[in-house]
Amino acid sequence: MYDARGSSSGGSGNFLFAIVAIVVVGLAFLAAWFFSGESSNPIARSASIEDSVLAGQMSSPEEQRFLMALSTLDSSAYVRLEREYTSAGNRDDQLRTVGEAAGRVIMDNVEHLAHISADDINQMLGLALREVGEARRANHELCRGSSYAGVEKMTQPQMERWLEGHGLSLEAAYQDSVEWQASLLEMIERAKRSPQRHGKITRQDEAAFQGLMMSMMSDPAIMQLAMSNGDTAALGNVNVCAVAETLLREVRGLPDGTKTRAWASLFDTPEFHRALQQAQLMGF
């Protein structure tokens, strides 16, 4: 029987965690390292934001969404960001202040993410699919499994240099990352206002993931990834973006109830709590 709470569950449990984690890790990666579509329920525009110095400097639609969501969730975080952003010495430092502000507010409200809606989960999957698909079609360097050798041991400055060396500077990543951040903050705000209680994994959910796992086993790249056990040398020929795209598309096709219960169960796993501890050690 699959137990979503345990790290020692069977094959379907590990596969479930891998599928959900590909989305969660992607979000965390953008928020933590890049520093940093339209919301289905945008936050009402604030006159105080509209008139602020910061809103005049961060004027793109994605940045405006981000600022409104940040101010709604934590007005003091907005004030701090305005002070730090306007006094930053250069553009990269400005971008870091945006990501640091997002990271602090997300971490302060992370428990609410367990209660987002099916629409929000589908929004995340759609956004991830769009960006991964664009990277795959462009044959981006980061789609190559061989690019990830040694990444797990890098410090944050090393990671930034590694990303820039692979064609993804802070500036290049910023517009996508601020869109993710705006979406996450909006989702947290909606969950705080109207939390969704998704319940526990059911037998039908287990069957759905078993079926998904069986279909994935026919994909050679996914099997190579599953058998690599984290060995980057074994991933040299794997197109990471193609694998992620396949997984995300399959997950998106699951029933909404299955997706929401799987998402909520992730927040009870030891892996998730370890990731939170690591983020806190990084200063978030």
C-alpha cells in the first residue's frame, strides 16, 4: 500500500514523489537561485502600490502582479523591498532583493501552499510546461543531463556563475522568475482567504499513479533517469527538458482530485521538511 507520508514507501510512492517534486523543485529553484500567465484571480490593485517609487521602477505586468501580491501578503516586506531595491548598487543586486523578498514571504506563508486549489496546481503545471517546452525546442544547454555534473555541491555564488555560464544570467532569468514569484504569492493569498482541504490519498489515486508509472516505464529516457540514482555521469545523454515535459504532461492529465491530494500529501513528507530546513539555513 502506498503511504504518501513515508520516505520508505514502495515504487509507486517514490515515483509519486519524483513527479510532484519536479514541480516543487522547479519553483524552489527559481525562487532561491534566480532571486528572482496571468492569474485566474488577480489581486485587486492597490493605490499605494500604484503611487510608489518602486512600482515606477518595476513596471512590467509581471512585476506589477508581484508587487501587488507582495504588498497584500506582507506590507512590511513591500516597504523593505522598496528601500533595498532603490538603494541597490547595480542591476544584479536589485534582482537579488526581489528574490530575497519573495523568498522571505513565501517561507513565512509556506504552510498555506498545501491548501491551494486545483486551478492553481494546473496553472503551475501549465507554466512549467510552457517554459520547459520552450527550453527543449531551443535545445538549451540546461536540457542536457551532462550539464548538471557537480551541481548538488555548489554554493549559491557558484550556482549563479554556473547558470550564467550556461546562458542563464540573473537578468535573463528574471522575467520568468518574477512571473513564478507573482503566481506563488497570489496562490498563497487565495489559499489564506479560502483554504482548500484536499484530504488523504485514496485507493483510486494510487491506481491512477500506478497506471501513470506503467506508461512512463516505456520511455527509455525516463527509465535511464530513474536508474541513475543521482549519478550525473549516467545522465549524459538524457534530455532533461524532454523528460520533465513528459512527466508534467502526464501529471496534468490526472484527475484534479488526485493531483490536489498528491500535492497536499507532499507537505507531510520528510523530504519536504528537509528541503524547508535547507532553505532556512540559506537564510529564507
